[in-house]
Amino acid sequence: MQLTNERIRERLNEKFGDVLSEWGDPYGMLTFTAQKDFNLKVLQFLFDDEELRFRFLTDLQAVHYPKRVGEELAVVYHLHNHIDNVRIRMKVYTPVEKPDVFSATALYAGANWMERETYDFYGVNFVGHPNLIRVLNVEEMDYFPMRKEFPLEDQTRVDKDDEMFGR
Amino acid sequence: MSDHITLAEGNLEKTTTTLNLGPTHPATHGVFQNIIELDGEKILKATSTVGYIHRAFEKISERRNLYQITTLTDRLNYCSSPINNMGWHMTCEKLLGVKTPKRVDYLRVIIMELARISDHLICNSIVGVDSGAYSGFLYLMQYREMIYEIYEEVCGARITTNIGRIGGFERNFNNKCFEILDKFLVEYPKQLKEFERLFVRNRIFMERTIGCGPISAERALNYGFTGPNLRAAGVDYDVRVHTPYSSYEDFDFTIPVGSTGDCYDRFLVRQEEMWQSISIIRQAYQKVKEFKGADAEVYHADVPEYYLPPKEDVYTKMEALIYHFKIIMGEIDMPVGEVYHSVEGANGELGFYLVSDGSRSPYRVHFRRPCFIYYQAYPELIKGGMLSDAIITMSSLNLIAGELDA
């Protein structure tokens, strides 16, 4: 039997019910949000279940939504079932003041650097990560540069006068 | 004389050597640092540091219009930038709902497969260089030059190509371009065959690479390997087949797989992929030739909102002037949505995650760089091996610093 988005949704609903919400399928990819404390349980279920078999972590990153007060940071998991060739996207929202999310490193070795990168740019604290340090930026950096409170320089600004750089 | 050299605690009893491999070591072919703990020549432990050429592409993308981000993708895997460019265009097209004509798809396939050849060719000949056989590198290098000449005819650039536009190509392929392609398709297979004769059954090369830096299929999947490195471990996952894009479903080709995931298998998988790419290019070229009349001149989709009008129209027609202005100033509103699109890059699944909030630049862009994800397995791959195996493992993984750091 083909594994359709409806079937995945049904299977996950049976198991988790209210834990999952915000269902959708933008551009054909099933997307849902899991409650923060359940992220690892859902990932484990998706991994172990004989029908779902989402055993490949394609990508992991965060998105900052300053307007969603109380749940500003979204950690986005892209999972892939190689056998049935289906992809899904799972999101977990966490407040920016206390951005603790359980780490998926025990399940996927590849999550190690992806989580370090996410921590590096958004400051998401992955609880249970063996080595949560910055990966691309310098270690001394004391802020998380991809958050929306750090806008890029306005390209049309005129108040800068730096002859050396031709501005 | 108060300045005595003080040694760290336990240093005299230490029986191992700490070696800094990189960040600027000629044998690492890029800026990577590895702090290696050695017992004689045997590697006990390695710690990787990356980020030396991090350029904050994802952050910069949040400020730019879609067409300006293409130049950033060039600089990810700069050995095969056209694949990155095409991947980005296809992501934008998916978001904007642009459908490309068949001829554009086939031309894209030609360019992408040429890029794959140029990438694998570098990787495999560098594996040769690092194992002491320099001549193979010189044999193949002239054909990369030929590929670059084809890029030049299409887009005017060679390495950081910025090739193509949303909806198609900036200009049609000219006759010169097809001439070089004809020449390439005749000469390159001969040279590749000769290259294979130098390496594949060469006793020295085999001794040097078999069993060097191996990984099992389970570990490779767990680490998120994709592309030739995963296929060398025996998993037949290829985005071109699993989620066909750009009409890859119209072509007949096979996915080579290895079994042990060591350097030799990675070499053979890349070698076979080059043969498959040549075959795909031939098929695509044949399909391109079959277009007749007006169809044979199509090189972009009819999407004036996203595709720049011809310059002479801009000077003479009102509509064209408006579109030109809107596109250049980035005044194109994107639909709200989030899209993930991936292409089979030379190193594996190159994914683009684009979140749009309906403004004129992306809300968030994330590049899934295959290099970054599989490089974390490097310490595990080289552990227990010799120092010289570490060098050859690194080159056979085909690490590209630009893709690693983004």
C-alpha cells in the first residue's frame, strides 16, 4: 500500500492525538507541528514504526518568528522515508527566552553538526547534545546572528563615510 | 633566567603526538583544520574545525531578491556551480509556480551533467594526485577547460557561473557551444577510458585505496550521507531518480553502487557516474536536436513577471520597460509559502529550504549542503588508519570548503 500524506497523518494521530497540530501540505510535503516536549518521541516513533519508516534526517534548521510571542523560534526537521520515497516536515516551536529542545543526536548521528549550526545561528539549546558549541562562527561570539533582531545593513545608507571602502 | 618552558600537566608521560593538519595544509585542498592525535603513524583521534570561510549566505539572502541569491549559490560548491544555480532556479520556480518548457529542461540537464562531470573529474584525479599519480590529473584537466568553454558560451563566466534565470536561460545555446559539446562528446570518453586504464586495475592504486576510510551503509545513512559517498556504501539513493526534476524521468541511466564505502568504491562510483552523465548528455542533446521550427528556439518560459525582457524591447516597449524595472529593483512580490526543493548535486542531495512571508525577499533560506553533513563523519572514517590514509580519505570524500561553510 502506498504511503500517502493522509495515511501518515492518520497513523500519527492514532498515536499522538493532540500533541500534533497545524497540519498542512504546502507544495505536496506533509507539514505539522509537534509540542516541544514531544519532539524526540515523535521522531523516535517515525523512525521505529514499521509502516512509517522515516529513518533519514535530511535537514534540520531553525526559523525566527519574532511575532509569535512565546514561541519565537521554530526548529524545522525534514525527514525522508527512502523506502516509500516520502518526505515530511516537522516543526517544534520554542520561546526565545528559554530555547530548550531535546537533541536528536542519539537517533541520527548526522544531527550533531546540524544542531550545532542551528545553535550557532539561533541559540537553540539542544538538551542532550554531546558537544553543543559553535561550528561556523568564532567561539567568542556572544550573540546569535541569524535572529531577526540583527538586521543587515541598509544598502542605501548615506551616513557612513569610509574612504577606504569607497562609501 | 626566569622564563622556563613549562609543559602542561602529564606532558612528559604522554606517548602520543598531536598534529595540526590544516587549516592551510596543501594536502587538504581547502581550509579545514583537523587536530589529530597520533600513535606513531596511527590515528587515535581526530577533531575537525570548520568555518574558516563562512560568509553568512543565509543571512545575506534574507535581504536579497531571488535573482540576486543565484550568485551566492555559485559559491557553495564552486566545482559544479551550474547545479547549484539550477537548483536555486527550480526552487524559485516551484514557489512561484513557473513551468519550464521541455527544451529548457533538456538544456539544463546538459549543463548540469557537464557540471557533474567537471566535479567528479576533479575529485577523482585529485585522489590520484594524493596517492602519488599526478599524470591522470593533467590528462583530465583539459576537458574541464572544455566544459568551462561551454559555460562561457552560455553565460559568459567560467567558475562562478550565475547561469540561467528563473524560467530558463539568459540566452539560447549558440552554434559554437554545440560545436564544443560535439568535440567533447567525441574526445572525452577516450580520455576517460585512458584515465581508467591508469587507475582502476593499478596494483599500487588498489593497495592504496581499498579498505581505506570505509563506512557501512547503516552508518552512512545515520550520518546523513547522500550522493556518491552514500552510493559507494551500497545505498542506491539518487535524487534524480527518486524525485525527478528538470525532466530527468525522460532519460535512461543507471545508478552505480559500491559495497564497502571505502576510497576505492567512491572512486569507482564517481567514475561510473561520469559514464552515465556522458550517456545522459547524449540523450538530452539528441532530444534537443529533435525540436523543429519555433520550438527549437525556445530557451525560457513565457513568464514576463520573472524573466528579463530583451534589451531592445526595454528601449522601445512600455510593457517590457515596466517588467525590466520591476525585476531589477526587486519589486516582485512572492507568494506566501514554504518550499523545499532538492537536486542531486555532485556531492549529494543539495536542498534549498525557502520560507516566504509574501515580501520581496525570502524570510528564511537554508541551504542543505551535503558536504557539511557528511564531513562530520570524517573523524570516524579515519580513526585507526594511517595518517596518509586520512589525506586520501579527505580527497575522496570530495570536500569543498565553499559548500562546507556557506
